[in-house]
Amino acid sequence: MSTLPQPIEEFPSLEGACELEAYPGEVMERRIARGDFDPLGKRFQVLNPRGTPPAITLRPMAPRAPEGLDGRTVYLVDVRFMNGKAFLEEIQKVMAERFPGVRTLVRQKRGGYTEDDPELWAEIEANRGLVVMAIGHCSTCAPAVAVHCMNLEERGIPTAPLVTGAFTDLVRAVARKGGMPKLRFTFVPHPVSGKSATELQGYVEGASPGSDLPVMDGIVQALTATLSSAEAERGQLDRPVQPLLGADTEDELHRMFLEAWWSDGLPVVLPTPERVEAMLKGTKHSPSEVVGRMRPTATQEDWSYTVEQVATNAVMAGAKPEHFPVILALAASQVSALHSSTSNFAAMVAVNGPIRHEIRMNSGVGALGPFNHANAAIGRAWSLLSRNLGGGAIPGITYLGTQGNPLNYNTICFAENQERSPWEPFHVQQGFRKEESTISLFRGRTYSHMLEIRQKTWQQQLLNMVGGFTPVPGTGLTLLLEPLAARALYDREGFKTKEQIADWYHQNSTLPYETYWDYQLVVNYVEPLARKGQEPFASYLAQEPGSQVPRFADSKKISTLVVGGEKNAYWFATDFIHVTTLSIDEWR
């Protein structure tokens, strides 16, 4: 039984990374593990900002049949992403030519790519089938392919997971953490989407990226080669986190935080025991109390963290003890500010209630910019704790934003200007009392800016603002109205509640049927829901071509907040969607 993790061989070098590193931060992790930053006798000491990763339980892969593929049934399973089905059909053609004694079946897994399909798995198991699964093509579907295949291997079903070469580091990390570090991936050229049948056939018959082995040969080897001892290993790999670290100079510690990827690229306030102890005075909760668990995406692993570990990251962000209850509420949400998606998500937090004034947050002039200590420190703390307590934000492994998002810098953090709003505060809309203090979390990608509210053509103006927002679940609409703009909508246009604004957008912001169903993300995410009968998407699919489909399926997912200093009626529409609203008071 193994007792220590194997940190090196499972991670190939990232493109452009230091040749001494297997993944960013790995060299510094090695130094920490071998005791280079042991605190004993060191002049400067700091608390480790990382959360607690779970132990890895090693799982053996399914035995392979030495007789090969003849007489077997190979299921070519499409997880319903991009061009996966078309790619598998080209594999089916090549297998028919090369292995006439093999029966192949192309099957689409039910639901979205992360959803389980117990009925299909049971059918494959009953028929002693083998599985080729495709296509790992994004930051969530690639891990999903790995997770499905690991679960099938555990059921005794040999698999050949297919992932594009853009996600090699990611899926190998997921497989290692999932207990099958030697899962037999076959990597194919990226992208698969948008490719013709002829191009896909070339992929199948051509070499796998980074290898001279043809893709088809890699698939066959994955399904038939006898397991190595490492592939059949059982055991547990513990991953302890050293709580206290030390160095002879502060510069050494700053370099450690930077090279271990524990910072946002900028200097942090070093979390000395004294500073963390002072931060802990901002709450009555015990330092050892577990606050929650967080992960970068649904297909990654959960890390747990305590009040003290949250305090460590709050210190690093430059927060004060009076800010700490807000930061603890953010940690307790278990929502990462650095959600890993190739589509470049960002996060936003709005604070409501009396605590806005107690800690002197900004809801007026410049509230969305870098002009207030509380706004900036709380936003940065959410980003840092998401990185360090929630499983990391390592490019290529636990963060996959293809461009990144400038809104991730410091995260968007502000207080709603309740006093200058004509409507009830956002947290009251969510069922809280006005005198309660809350955080409301949002996730999205982009902002659209509007100059004033025109008197004659305001309707078209409001619709134009959201014309580029993608109409899929997970994308919403949140309006950040400057108080003067809010008053114009209230007094002049008759929107007496925020709910009336939401209903107006739901009814009036529409797309032609053909345009709606031409969005690749709609095909990937919405169509499986529609075909399962989920409303309102099933009704959208049943509409006639030429009809109009709502851009925003649910008016309850359209939010309005008031923020700004009444200098001009300029405001923002965002594609952010409300995730949750939570109490701050219980963390005081």
C-alpha cells in the first residue's frame, strides 16, 4: 500500500513552463515538502494559506482481456459536447475496416456531459462491453470524461477516454486525484469542433499529439494492453499540509508565496501568527471550526478549510478584523470566485444591510472601482481564498479560462446603495430583513455600459445592451443601475418594482428560433434538457421556425441592484447571474 503521493510523473510539462517544473508551483511544493521552509529556528514565520486536500484512494483499473478485441462489443459513447458524435462515427468506420470481428455501437449518453447514465452503464456491463468515450474538449467536459471512465473502470469496464491535446495536464491531474493516475487517455488534435468528416478521419488515422503513436493504435492499446502494477495498485495517498512555514528573510517568504502560486501575482501581507490572531478577533467562531468545502468546478475535488485558514487568506488580502465576518460568509458560501471554465467566468459580491456602514464600504461614487479599502480587501480576499482553500488556480490544471477575465482582478465587490434606491434592497427581495447584513454572489463574464436612459427610444436601448448575451442556463442578467438611472425607470417609465424590470426583459428580449438553436452552447447545454422534457426548454424546442424564443428563460434569474453616486445616469448591464444570498451576521 502506498502512503505518499507521487507528485511528479503524473503531470507532464506545461507548454512554456520552466523545464524544472512538472506544473506551475511544483518546484516550490517540493521544497516545502522536503523541509526547506521548516519554521524551527527561522526568524520569520507565517501560516500556510492552503486548505486541506482530501486523501487520494487508489483504485485499480479494469483487467484487460489478453485475447484482444475480436468478438467484443465496443461502445463509442458521446458525452454530448461539440463534435464528439461525428468523431466517434469516424472511429467506427476505421474500426470496421481494421477489426471486422468487432461490433461497435455509437451511443449518446443521456443528459449533459457531467450527468451519470446508470442505464447505459448497466447495459455495457451486462454485455461485457468496452468503452471509447469522447470528447474531452473543455475545462469541465474533459474532467467529466475522465470521471465517467474512472467509474466505469471501477465497475470492471475497460475504457479509452478521448481528450484533445489542449487538456492533457488537466485530465491527468483529475485522474491522479481520482485515484487512477495511469488512466489510459488517448489525446487527439485540438479542436474537434467545426471539423469536417474528412478532417476527423485524418485525426483518427494520424498521430496522437506529443506521440508517434496513431490515435487508433492508442485506443486499441488502451482497451487491450495488460495492466501494469501501477495501474492495478490499491492504497491511500495522504496529502498533509504543513501549517507553519519559516524563512530567514521576508523576501524569501514573498518569493515562496509567489512561486507556489498562493498569490494573485502581487505582493501579499505576510500572514504571521500575530496578524492571523488579530484577524481571528473579528469573529466569535473557533479557529478550528470547519467553514466549508470548495472546488474550482463540479468535476474537481473538494478541499476543506477552517476559520483560521480563512483568516490567513484575509490577512494576505490586506483586510481588517472588522471585514472578517463578510469574508467568512464568502468562504461559507463554498462558491469559488475563480470558477474554472474556458469561457472566462468572473465573480461579483454585493453587500447589503447595516454592515455596509459599520465597515465603511463604498456604494456611491467609484463604488465599482479601486477607491475603498473594504471593497478592495474583501474582493481580493474572496479571490485568494478561492485560490488557496478551494483547490488552487493553476493555469492548465485548475484554471482553464482561455483568455482569463480582467474582472477577476480583485473580484467585483461593492455595497448596494439602498438609501438612494427607489426600490427595496436586493437582500429583502431574497427573503431577508432590512436590518440583516448579507452577501449576494453572482457569476458571469461581461459588462455592457449605457449612457443615460433615452426618453423616446429607451426600449430599444435597453434591448441593445443585452443583445450579445448568450442565452443559456448559467448566464443571466444583472443590472447595476446608477441611482439617477433607477429613478428615471421608476418615475418616468413606471417600473415600480425590480420584478417589473425582470418581467419586461423576459418578455421583450428575444431571439429568432433559428438563431437560438444555432448557438453551440445552447446545443450543448439546453438541447439535452429540452429532450428530457424540462421546461421551458422543451416548449422552446417545439416552437415553429420563425418564432421568437426568450433570451432569458426565467425572469426570476434577472436581478437589479442600485449602486453609484448620482453624478450622471450612466449604468451597466451584465450577464451575471445570482448564485446565492447568505447572512453575514452569523459569522460575527
